Amino acid sequence: MTTPAVAYCEAAPFGRMALLATDAGLTALLFASQVELPPETRAAPGQALAAEGARQLLEYLAGERTTFDLSIDWNTMPPAQAAVLKLVNQIPYGQVRTYGEIAVALGKPGASRAVGNANARNPLPLIIPCHRVMGADGGLRGYGGPGGIPTKAWLLQFEGALLVP
């Protein structure tokens, strides 16, 4: 397996982040607050994509971008997880869907828990917007990125999808 290219960016509220990519697409977004980040690469296949991903991520967190125009290497995920996250990736900025709605769109109406499990292992949080998936009652059920549920609430409020009194 080819070592992925790595590009760094730093932005509030997440601090230092690393985007990993192969020539087939992005493979992971890592947060320094959660894991030790790999060394930055200079000329690995996928380097331009990793750098572009970092640039677009900074634009998103600055409120200048609402969609990402980036290739994702779906082959780095188990097929069932990739199927879920492809649907999650289609949720528009500022909107939310429930785990049940994603399960229905997947053709498996009883698979809400499996949708939640796939989201919990999302290798590209923020870019694949798993923060836009909520419980059927509108409750926030979890977030694997730094800060957990408070970060999920912050992201939804940032996008205008969640109004906090």
C-alpha cells in the first residue's frame, strides 16, 4: 500500500489538522488533539490533493465555503461504511438528516444503528459532514471529532442548521 501524502492546516476551533490523500483521493482527516500527526510529505502521490483539501478546509472554517470539491478515496473504507458516507456526503450545508432517513435512502429502513456506527468511524469528519446527521427526535447523538457533541452542536450552529437559544 502506498504511503499517503500529508498536508497540514490549523484553524479554530480544531487546532492543527492533517489531511491524508493518495492519488485516488482523500483518505483521512486527523486532529492533533486526538492522535499524533504523521510527518508532512512533500512529493508523494496525492500531495496536491492533500494541500487543496487543507486549503478548502480552512475556507470552510472561515465561513467562505459551503461545499468541498475534493476526490475521496472510497476504497479505503469498508463497502457498507462507504455506502452510508456517500449518502451523508450529499447532505447540503446548513441542512440535517436523521439516521433513519439515511437508512431509508440506503434501502435498509431498519439500519439506523448501522448508519450511526458508520458515521462514528468517518475518516473525513467535516469534509464528509457526519455532523449533519441527528436522531429522529432532533437530538445530537454523538460526534467522533474533537470535542464530541458540543463540537457537533457548534458546527450545526455555524452552518445555521441548529438554533441555540
